[in-house]
Amino acid sequence: MDDTTKTRPHDAQRININERYELQYWTEKFGCTIDELKAAVAKVGVMAADVERELGRA
């Protein structure tokens, strides 16, 4: 399955910023930009709950 058919992350607890479809999913879920998402992941790691807290969307 390629990126054009995937719409949800493989692991809903971790964010993979290297997959285009995951960037789209998480930015829509958190209401943030790709740059904001990447910065949050760089700061707190890949766990979705930690990133959500960092972005203030919890």
C-alpha cells in the first residue's frame, strides 16, 4: 500500500514524521502546521500524547 491510499497512522500512539500521510493525519488532528508538529516531536519525542500536550491541544 502506498502513501496515497493510507489515511491513518500505523501506530496511533506514535507519530512518524517521515510519512506524508501521517503528517497530514496528525496536523489535521491537532490543528497545527507541519512545522509546528515537527518542532513538537523534536522537543518531546514521537509519542502522540506528549506531542498533543506540547501543542496545547490536550
